[in-house]
Amino acid sequence: MGVKQMSYFNHLYKASPDELPHRARAVYMYLKDRTGKGADCWPAVNTIAADMNLSRSTVKRALHDLVQAELITKEPRYRENGSNTSNRLVLKK
């Protein structure tokens, strides 16, 4: 028999809701869709919230969950004047 191909999201499917809440799974899939060929993207929290019809707080909690689960890293980004802009999000899996 041939080798069974694993789904890209297999690690999400296997995680228990205590390890990775549903909000985090959905946001991770959104981020994966936005990465294109690379592993990084930089959508603003407001953009994610609007695109997914979620509150800003839910998106922030989901991103925190994903960082804690070591599925993404967040790198702060700044404008030339020193003010914050959207974070660079790098998917690890």
C-alpha cells in the first residue's frame, strides 16, 4: 500500500480544545491562507477581525493561543516615526 498523505492541518485536528481553542484553529487557517508561498504575513488585528467576523478581543486571544502553542511567532513592526504597525506573523508549522 502507498504512504498515506497527511493533511497540512493534521496538527490542528489532533490538538484538544484545551490545547488549541477553536478560535485559534480558525485564525491559524486564515493566516495560512494569507502567507502565500512563504511562512510569514502581516495582517492587522482589525483586518483579521473584519474578514472573519470576529471581535478584536477574540482575534487577540487566538493569536496568543497560537503563540503559546508554538504554532506562530509574532514580531513587532514599527513605522519610521516609531509608532506601531501590524505585527509580522510567522507560521512555524
